[in-house]
Amino acid sequence: MATTKDSFKNHWNLNILIILILCLNLAPGATQLEEFAFDWAPYNPFSPNTIISGFTSSKCHSYLGKDSAELPIYATQVCKSSSSLSYMHSQVDWNTDSSSYQYLEAPSITSGSKILHTSDGLFAIISSSSSSWTLTVKDIPTNTLKYTVSLTKPSGVSQWEFSQTKDYFVIFYQVATLSISEYFYPIAKSTGAPKWSSAVLITPSFGLLSGISIETKMAMDYPGGKFFLAWESSYWGAVSIKTKIIGPSSTDTGVEATIASSLSAFTVHELHDVGMINSKEYVIYSTKEALSADMPIKMWRKDLSSTPVLVNTGWVGIFPSKPYFKASYVTVGSTGSHLLLVYKTVTSSTTKVWFRSFTDSGSGVGSAVVMSTNDIEVDGVVIDGSIVYFMMGPISNTWYIGWRNFF
């Protein structure tokens, strides 16, 4: 384990002695973070830098990563325009709650390239030609090239997306000829080698005029060399969420299941996240009803007899406040595994970002806690099972790290 309960207690006691002083000395703008939502006052991991020069905050995002040893933690800010890319890297020391700025890189990219930062410290750039994808992967901590590979691109690809699971990069692509076919193509992060010689068809092909379309798609690694897939399936505007488990062979194409059904365009389900808790897969999604002001965030979980609502529409005075999903993480503490949900609520005059823990059956644990009164991006990593580091921002062109122990 990367830490111990005793070392955490000592660390936490030290925090209590000085956190008041730190909170009073936060940089301007950090007051939009609720410091007491965290066990250490949030700080800028890229100091003395804020936004990479030449970019605006709308073109930049910041991420956290770790390796198999869990510590140290890697903080990376990525700024990208249509033909320009820069990223800077810092290393975060958990023991001292400090960071050290490492380097700034500006690799060349072609127009239309897509990028991914992984939670295990890799940075991937993928470009596309008429017959191939070129995937370049760098190791962020050492700032070294890991590999560059060329991947065959089938003819007729009309759309493609670049995604990831824990151990694989994923290309979701669509081939449109007389019909439309959606494919799943996993590539090992460690080597850049495709898992299979050909991609797997996600769902049966459908006609161009069938009224069917496949929207958001997600994947995660599943025990036994398999993958769990989830996607939005639209039929003339009625959006359902479907799943299947495929693998370990490319011929093991699985059985399609509908976990959230819609029969008309008046009901739209929006897919947010997939994961595993207590060895059971879960799906987080929202439901929009045309004739209702509600937009609840729900959880489907394998072998759960119901689909619990995690967060529903609330009210701030006379104003309705719908919840909007931001992130989810699984923590393991003294009372078992919990799902940590990060979401925002919005009224005509107020935006708040919250987190709250839930059991694997969807029951709330404690009360929701406000992280910020600004509509921040949130990215996180879980350390030692129960400690969640959050990257939050931008606030006045600055990102901040804060952490909390959910033991």
C-alpha cells in the first residue's frame, strides 16, 4: 500500500494545525473553492505558472495521473487549438502537499489530431489519414517517447472517436456505405498493439433511413480479458442506453441488453460513466422528460433490482436546480466500497459543484458537500483506496489541487 492509516492520521493532524493559515493565504480567485470541503487547502500545482502562454482557458484542461506505485501524483495541463498543442507537467508530493514544476512541451500535430491524457501518466496523440491512424504515446513523468505505431484504417470510415479503458486505448468508428456499422477497436496501452486482428461490431448494422443512430459510447476493462460496453441508442429521437460484454475473443460479441429504455422522443437518457464497484458493473446516466422539470442522475448496477436516483432536481429558494454530472470514482474505506459522485447544480443566479458518496445500492452516505461556487472542471485520482485527489479549475486562469480522505 502507498500509505497507512497511521501515516494518514499524522498527516491529517498536521493539516488541522495549519489549514486555517493556508486558507487565509490562498491565491486570488481560490475563494470560489470551498476550502473546508478538503483535508488540505487547495493549491496551484503548476506554480508559478497558470495558463500556458498563447492559449485561453477555454482551450486548456488539466488532469491528474499516477503509476502503479500510486505516488507521486502527476499533474498535467494540456492546451490545444486546431493545429497547435502544448502541455506542461508537474509532480505532486503527497507527504508535503507541495508540487514541483517539471517541463513544458509543444509537440507538432496535424489538423484534426485527437489527444488523450491517461490516469497512469501517458499522453497520446492520434492522427488520421485516408488509410491509417498514427498513434504516438509519450510517458509523461520521464518525458520520453514510448512508441509510435501505424494502425490500419478501414475504407468507408465516416466518423471516429478516441477513448480509453484502464489498459487499452480505444477507437470507436463508424462505417457508412449502404448501411451504418459501429465498431470497437482496442489497442494495448503498453505496446500499441491491437488486441484483435479486426474490430468488433458493437450492434447489428442499420439502414441509412432507419431512424437509428448510435451516440455516446463508453468502454471499460472487464474480468477475464473482456470489455463492458455501454452506448446511447437513438430511434427517431427516443434515446435508450444499451450494454453488452464482449471478449476475450473478437468472436465473443456478447448479448445486447437495454438498461434504460425510451419509447418516444419525449424521454431521453444521457450516458455519463461506467465502472465497477464490489465486482459488479455500474452505469451512471441522466433522464430527461419533455413534460417534467426533473432531470435525475441515476445508477444502474448489475444484480440490483431497482434503478436508484442518486440526485434529483432540487430547489434554491423559488428556483429549480437540475443536477448535471461531472465525474464518478469508487473509494474503499472503513464501511466498504462507495461510489463518489461529483455533479453541479444550476439556478438562474447560482452554480455549485458538489460531491456525495453512495453505497453500491445507491443509498446516500452523509450529506452532499459543496466543492465550489464556480462551474469548474473536475478530474481526479484515487490513492490508497480512500484518498481522492481532485484537479479543479480554471478559476481566474488557474487550476487547483485539493484532496479528501473518504476512509
